[in-house]
Amino acid sequence: MTHPAATATTHPATLIATLPPLSVVLAALALGALLWGLGYATACAVTPFGRCRHCNGHGKSIKPNGRVKRWCRRCDGTGLRLRIGRRLFNYLRRLHRDAR
Ligand SMILES: [Zn+2]
């Protein structure tokens, strides 16, 4: 008797046949992108400010002895930054307001 693992070989053609069709994959990707976009738009509306990436939200860099080395120049020491989506929304709103 031969070992089952020795005889069971999966052919590459059967592996491709088990994949879902391309239209299903593209629809799932489009749905995922739509859900991500809705979530990001909600985040931009609810919390327009995110943590500053330069100082990680601290607003300052700290020396090893615990004293403030210098205030963050990118966020002026606030530790906050405006999200890119909110910046885009503000730009579009300003453009719409000025066009009237
Ligand atoms: Zn900062």
C-alpha cells in the first residue's frame, strides 16, 4: 500500500479552476475600497486632526534626562496634524465657495 501523500498531487490547472472568477474578485476589491473610503471620510469628519508623524503626537522631542529638547516645528508643538482627506475637503469647499 502506498502512502496517500505520495500519490496525491495537485495539478496547477485544477488549482486555477478552484479560484473565483475575475469579476467576483474585482467586485470584492471595489466593495473593499468603497468601505475603506467611507470609513476614512467618516474619520475625517469626526476627528479632522491626526497625530503628528514627526513627533508622534508629543509636540516636542525630549532629551534623555527628561527635559524638552525642542518643540516640534512641523506641528508647532501641538502634536496634531490635519488629515489629508480633511485638507482635500477643505480645499474643495473653499474652491466651491469662491466659485459662486
Ligand atoms: Zn509634531
